[in-house]
Amino acid sequence: MLFFYNLFIALYQLGVRIASFKSTKATLWLEGRKNIFNKLQVWRNELPADSNIIWVHCASLGEFEQGRPVIEALKKDYPLHKILLTFFSPSGYEIRKHYPQADGVFYLPMDGKRNAQRFLEIVQPALVIWVKYEYWYYYLTTLKTTGVPVLLVSAVFRASQPFFKWYGGLWKKVLQSFETIFVQNASSIELLTEIKLAQNVVLAGDTRFDRVVAVAATTHSLPELVIQFCANSTVIVAGSTWEDDEEVLKHFIVQHPHIKFIIAPHEIDEEHLFSIKKILPQAVFYTTLKQHDVTAQVLVIDNIGMLASLYKIATIAYIGGGFNDSGIHNILEAAVYGMPVVFGPEYHKFSEALALVQQKGAFSVETALELENTLNDLLINTNTYDKACNVNKAYVLQNKGATEKIMSHIYAKRLLTN
């Protein structure tokens, strides 16, 4: 199996190089890893020689938001320790490369025996935390041999993953590299029990709940023109949308000119923004918003970082990604404010979506007609709307606390005590 894993690594890197001729993301992936070990060595040399380093790895931006409560708790409780944050994907690194709570932010060099050894020789971490997933064989098994404790936080497992297949021996070895695995749900423990790997597993929940609760408790200030755009109106905020989402939304937008829409697309590259303008020619863009535009019906947020604040002023939230195989984006960012959430049909990999659909706090639609019926019902039927609001708010508050469990484990095991 290790032969096929090494082949995958080689083919992946070749694929990225080929894709870089057309893909900005692939180019960033390559450029970000040029001279990466030299950059790491320079960073390490600038720190005191006896620095205790906590290495936190996130695949991308979503995992960073999941790990963020833990990073900030570590920074607060262990202020003398240094935080090294790594990303695999450009969508995480490029947005969070200046994250102030980290002492260093880098791309993770591609997995491999020599790369893993060299990386760890430079960094010499005292504690390693990986968020949710990305199971790089050489990094994790090499860490196992060093004795450095490695935690996996907010993990979730499904029967379709290779750990639970007949060919999963290599992947089971990877899981054995973690000192403790903090999982989101009981079904993950059941799966790990079946393959005799549940001895170091803790049911902690999902740290995203802690993150969205903290964000909701923070005072947000929106630009005055955005406030004027929303003034005294019913507002539907559509977050992290893709083209399929925007196509489904189009019919309702056209049929309900009195309802305001704020669309924050998942990708804000020129091609996607052009596509939105083609689908919704009446839309105005935030970066060019002027006083006379506040009477428009559709506002497109063509920058990064405003979405969580926008949910606070929404009547209903539409969450994008539900028409892609990868599934919906984070619904908790909206649910924490106590409002109904609506999304497409691809949501079954997400336990919070399954729970809230069952409890009538969230609603899945497959067509533009279903979306219209669902939104009309929520806007007209007060009981349906109020129930959804109450369900979502209560659900988020009941499920917070994962970060505290992880930190308690670090204290109890004295993982950061010399």
C-alpha cells in the first residue's frame, strides 16, 4: 500500500504542475512551497533556541475556523509558547497568512519521508494539533517515532473512509500516530471501536460551535451603506454560494422584488463575479457601492471577511454548496443568530445539518420551485419561522464546549509542561 501512496503523492504533484498553467490556485500552491524549508529555517532561527513550539495544521480555511478556538485558547493559556500554523491549501494560507495569533504561518511541504524528517528537524514541536482530517502518512508516523504528542481535534469518521475497508492497514497505522483523537459524534467512536482503535478517543464535539458562539458575542460593525441597503427590509443572506446556488436563487429574487438579497459567493474571482452579473444583472457589488445603489435589490459581497457579520442582520440565511458533491458550507455561522437556514440537497455528510433538518430549524431544497415554497412558508407562517429560530439558537448553544474539553486534556496530561 505504501507504494501506491507514494505514487499518489507523485501524481498529485505532477497534476498540480499541469494545472498551474490555467489555475491560479495551483500556481499559488507551487509558488508558496518554493524554498519552503529555507523560509522555515529562517523563521526558526529568529526564535529563542529554547522556544516551545505548538504546531497546528489545517487543510484549508474551513478547518482553520474549526481549529481557531483551540489556537486562541492555547495562546491565552500558554503565552510563552510559539504557534506555528500550516496549511495545505491556498484558500487557507492566502487568507490567513497574517493571522496575528500565530507566530508563523506557512504552507505544509508535500508529504514524503525526507520532507517530513526535514520539517520536524527544523520545527522541533513540543505539541502537534491537526484539525479534522488530512492524514499524511510520513508526517504522522515520523512524529510517532519522536514521541511528540499529536492530537486530532474535531474529527469525524464515516464508514466510506479507507480506515474501515479491507485495504485500510496503512491508514490504521496513521490513526495510531495520534496520542488522542477528539471526535465530534458517537458514531465516529463506534466505527473506531470496530477496528480496535477507540482506546485513545474522546467524544468532545465540534469546535466550530465554540467559534460561532464567540463570533456572535463580538460586536460587529457593518459599513453604513450596507446598513442603509438593508434598512427596514426583509433580508436574505446567501453565503458561500456557487453558480448552481445563484441559478436556483434567481427565480425567487425576480419574483420578490421587495425582498433584499445579499450574496457572498464562495469564490470572488473575476470569472465567478461575471457569472453572477450575468445571472442577476440587477446586482451591485460591494466594492463599488455608492449612495444611489442602496435602493438596489441585490448586493454582491466581492471581498473576504464580512459574511459572519452579515448573518447577524439576516431574516433567513441560504447556505451555498448544497448543489456540489462536496456539500454545504458552514451553516452554524448563521444558525447561531437564531434564524432559519436553507440549503441544497447535498448535506448528508454534516451532522449539524442532519440534526437541524430533522428538528425543522433547517430546510433542504432541490429545485428553484422548492426554494420558493420554503422561503414563502417561512416568511408567511410565523409559527414555522419562530420554531426554526428557536431550534437553531438552542442547538448551537447546547453543543458548545469542545475547546474546553481539549484544553482540559492538555492540562491533565501535562502535554505542555516541561
